[in-house]
Amino acid sequence: MTTTTLVERDDIRVRSGLGRALDVINIIAERAPETLGVSTIARELGLPKAVAYRILKELVADDFLSFNEDTKRYRLGAGALAIGLAALRALDVPDTARRYLVRLVRDSAETATLSVRQGWLRVYIDQVLSPHEVRMSVSLGTSHPLHSGSSSKAILAALPDAEVDEYLAQPMRQVTPSTITEPGVLRAELHRIRQQGYAVSMGERQNGAGSVAAAVRYGTGQVFGSISLCGPQDRFTPQVCAAHGDLVAAAAAEISAELGYRIPGSRTPADPD
């Protein structure tokens, strides 16, 4: 009985030490490219300065962190980069997203799609079809400009402002009569998408089609692509768009979290049913 108690206490102690080390790595990762000193790290994590210093010293020795002797500040090191790159190589985004597409169809009864960004275009790479007899389907492998349709606009809205400016400076093709091609109007639309968390399209890529979409990000913050719900336009009333938009935005956030994307201060979403 005594031996069991000692093992349990030692296990708690070891896991607690590991947890503190991970907290140190995570706070430096979240604040990058800013560098942090030992006092800031100790204060923000609620650690004694001596404990924080000991953890930092061990992480530097293992190359997880790098220490600047001039500034006395820490940043991520080569070891953390190697781990991150290995995790990225192991990611299978379509496999990760698939069960969320299934859940979206279950909750909305509309077709769910996954698109990947390729430069100034995006390409459909997966879909789960609606159970309705009258439904939308997309042609996998087809490419579409980033201003045409909700899946495209969700990606464009998630890009840095400099890339958005570059895109808006180009001529934009009128895919359908409803496609937004005027830069000022599209810029206002992108602002609205950023505010509400999802994009809406009514016949902008395909006549008679309605859709909502949200961007999916890698752990680095870069945009992978987007997921959408789409169907006949007459089923996508304003109320339905709002409800489906919330579903898509939540699913996109959960997929992004599984890919390692973290919004400072946010909690990691739970896995889907």
C-alpha cells in the first residue's frame, strides 16, 4: 500500500514538471516573434522565478529554446522547429476534415465541401453529399478564383491585408451576373466576412446556388483553404444562412485547432461526436 502511494505521488510530481515545461514552451510560441525574459515568463505563468529559470535552462540545453545573451530573452529554438515540421508532415488535412464534413451534413442536410488554396485559386478536394433528392454537388479537382463564391471569399478574407490588396489590384472575372468584381465592394464584403466569421454567396459562382463557408488554417496561421455548406439558393434564406454559417465557422475553427492553430486566450474545441 505504501509503495503504491509513493508511485502515485511521484507520477503526479513528474507530470506536473512536464506540464510546467510545456506551459513555458507554449507561452513563448504564442507570443512569437516577440521574445520573453525569465521575469515575464515567471510572472505570467505564476511560477517562482528560480523554477522558471531552471526550466528555461533545461529547454535551452535541449535546443527547444534559444537564449540571446545580449537581450537576456528567450525564443523557440531548432528543437521546437524540428518537432513542428515533423507534426506538419504528419498532417492529413482531408482526413482530419472529413468527419467534420459528415457532421455538417448531418446537422444541416446540405452538401459539405472542402477546398484548398492554390495561389490565387482554390480547388475542391472533398465533399459529402446532402441526403436531399434536390441537392448541390461539386466537381472535385476544379479550380475557382478567390473572389467567386463563399468558399473562395472565406479564403480571401483570411489572408493578410497585403495579399488582399495585391489580389484586388488584379482584373477579376465575372463568373456569374452576381459575382462581385468591383474592388471597393469586394473589400467591404471581406470586412463583413471577417466580422461575422463566415462568407455567404448567392449565385456568385453558380447560378441558383447558395452557400456559406469559413476558412481553415494550419498551425502556423497560414490559410489551408475552406469548408462550406451549399445547396439550392431558395433553401438558403437569411435565417438559414446565419444558422449554417455558425455551423461552418465552428467546424472550421475545430479543424484548424486540430491542425495546431491556436488563438491566444482561446480554449481548444472538443472533438466532434
